Amino acid sequence: MHANVVIIGSGIAALQLAKKLSSDLHVIIITKTEVTTSNSYLAQGGIAAAIADYDHPTKHYQDTLEAGRFHNNLEAVSLMTEEAPELINELLLEGCSFDRDASGHVKLGLEGAHSEKRIVHGGGDATGKTIIDFLQQQINHITLMENMTVYELMISDGRCIGVKAKESNGRSIQVFADHTVIATGGLGQIYSFTSNAETVTGDGLALAYRAGAQLADMEFVQFHPTLLNANGKGAGLVSEAVRGEGARLVTEDGTYIMEGVHPYKDLAPRHVVSQTIFDWMRRGHTIYLDISTIKHFESHFPTVASICEENGIHINSGKIPVVPGCHFLMGGIVTNLNGQTTIPNLYAIGEAACTGVHGANRLASNSLLEGLFFGKRLAAFINESQGEGNLFVRKGTNERITPSRSLLPDVTKLKKSMMERTGIVRTKENLKQQLDFLEGFAIEQWLEADLDSLSTEELNQVFMLISSWLVTKSAITRTESRGGHLRLDYPNEEKAWEKTQIIQYKKGGCVEQAEIALTT
């Protein structure tokens, strides 16, 4: 198959890009299952935008830097926060149904680490669904290929010329394209506790790394403080907006755990709240969200209420048991502000990309905003591109072999080990143990392997293994605690102007790392 643009993934960044691309372009979206299984569709939180009279993009900018512990790309943050109001207004004018107050104005909520009420919601706690459903209606001219796993980027003469993908029945296809876009999201499923959709196994990150693209900041993994704790596992997200409406974190005996921890208390940055909950749980306590002060909880938070009911949690008790879990990756595939990666004709947007906009910890409700912002920017770049296109030539890969399937990890054990050793709290000893564990599965071979013969289930195992290794290797390298990365053996945060990024890349078939000074 041939296309002008092939997009891997179907979340908000992918659909915004498809919507904004010229109708003259032949665009194909390839998604792993269905559009409605993305993290974007599951997103309960809203979109951050300084649209109120009392607010200003500068405040949003400062809050983003504070949450990101000043590890951010300043230009990226400035551009995104300045354009956020316009992005919301565009959707409103096109008919997207955001929640409104009694006077008809867009209703604004408060979430963690925000200094003002600026969170736009749709359907109460179903903002992601609201926007994805809306965007889907606008892209009828796009070819959508569901239930397809992309397992390789095709590279010729150093340029990306398309992808290989596989159906669940094993049938493979090749799609050649002038522009290939990775919009696959993060890697939440490498952890046993996660809010992420089951399909989010780090595919795009592993694809890019195997192809030789640069990745950065893979150690910065955000753990959301409040996943529903049901039968010892995370059973769904309890939106930060619940705390924005007054819910408080308490122990089983009612002890309020955020008092004196941070000026914002329950609405402190996510890494602060997650680490506090984790510390209390290590001491043997169960942590709850006390929702007794929120009136009409079911109508205000229908998604959360439904998740609780499905898991046998009775919200009329006034308490919801919660546990921290993997929620978002701040690092990813290195791109510029147009989404271009270090491989020509290959792009990345959304959570899979590392633009520096989130720094060391993402500010609440900046993820849907990021997807809208960078999807629009990349569309403008591609629409204006006057390149010669690709020569549809694929170099042979006769020397590549498939390692033994016995060198694939047990997914349950992998997820549990990542949570225990490369999770919320880390030490050099645990990270080294985890790295040895992961490298025992012949990482170097899987980075170079021919994956054509693997099933889609086995491809997931390969992608999870590579992504776990990238996070763990990066976590060992950063000898400080910053944002989502907490090292007990290096508990202090270095001065912002002294920090560096660890860039990982492949060169001549070998894995290398480079330490570069940041611009912030």
C-alpha cells in the first residue's frame, strides 16, 4: 500500500493531525485495536487552558515549569500555553460539547499543581471520550485500519519510507509513505499498576529505537496518585478532578496524609502525592479518597462511579481505596517543535514524543492539550512540505535473525519486577538488579532481530522488554531525584542549570549514550 502520510496510533494527537492535514493527501491511520481503546479515549481529566478573565497563559506556563521541575523546553511550553485558549475556542466553534456552568460559560475546574481554575471538561469526567468522538466525526476521508500491530519502521538510505504491520491472524502488510508518524502513546503496561489502556506497551518507542532514532528522558515516568485499588490491583483511574472538588487522602483510621507535605496539599504535583501515598503504604496503611464532602458524586463523576460499581466498591461509604500507578511517560522519541525526529521523514507526537514540554513531571491536563497542539503543528508542517517524496526501495535484511522465543519474558513477571525495582521509588541496587534481569533476555539481539515471524502477542513482549530496558537504563544514569524520578540513594534535586539529558541512540548496531547540556 502507498500513502502520503501513515499515522501509527489513534489517540488525540493522531486524530487532530488527521483532521488538520490537507484533504488532498492520502492518509492512513493504523491502530492496534480500535480507536476507542486509546489512552486519550479513557482520559477522565480535562484540557488545561488559561481562558478565564482571572487567568493568563503566563500563569499556566509557570505552573508547567514548576510541575516539570524546570527540566522543560521553555520555548515548547511557552508556545503551547499561549495557543491553548485558541485550541479550545476552535473546538467550541466547531461544535465540541464541553461542560458549561449555569450561566452558559465553559465550566472550569481545578487540578493538582495548577494555580488557577483552568481545566475544561467534557461529559464530567469523560473529556477524552468527548473529544475523540468529536474528532472521529471529522475524519471520514481518512483510511482507518484497525486491529493492526505495526512491528517495524522501514528505513532506506537513512530515511523512513513506511511501516510493516501485522493482523492478529498473522497476515503482514507493508505501507509505504512520504511521512510516517508515531502517535502510539506511552508504555504504562510495562507496570503492574497502571491507568493505561491494555494496548499501551511501548510499541512506538521500541520501533523508533530499533530504527536508530534518539530517545531522551526515559527515566521520567509519572505515577498517578489515585488508581482505584480493587483486590490488590489498579482497576481504573480516579480522576484528579475528584480531589479538585474537595476529596482528601486519608488512611484507614481517617488520618489526613497530605497535611504539611506541600502547600497545595492533596493537589500537590503528582510525584509528591504519589510518593507520599507510597510511603504510607510501605508502613502498612491503606489509603482512601474521602469523598464525603462531594455532593451528587455519581452525576458529577459518572465514569469513576461506574468503575467503582464494577469492582464492588460502594461509594456511599464515602471512601474510595486508591493506589499509585504508572500514568504517563514524560520522555520518549526526541523531536523538534514540528514533530520531526532524528530520522528524516519520521515524526512523533503525543506521549510517544519527547519535546521537553513536560519536563520531569507532566502538569495535570496538559496531555490532551499536548496532543491538540503538536497534532496541529505537524499538520501545518506536512501541508507546507514540498519534498520530493520517498523512493520506495527497501534494503534487504538477510543478515537479521530471530532469537529463540524462549528469550521472551513472562509479561506478568516483567510488570511486577518493573513496579518493584523501577517504580515509584528507586535505588541503584534495585535498578542494577532489574537491568541484569532484563538483559538476561538478550536485549541486544532483540534490538536487531527480524520480527516478521513473530505473533502479535510475541511482538508485544518484545516491545515491553525493550521499553522496560530503556526506562531502567536511563533511571540508573540519572543520579538525582527530579520530578517523577525518585532515587532514595540520591534524594536531592540538582540545580536546574547544572542538569543534563541522557540521550540514548543506536550507532552502527551498538547502543550508545550521550550526555548533553540542556538549554533551560
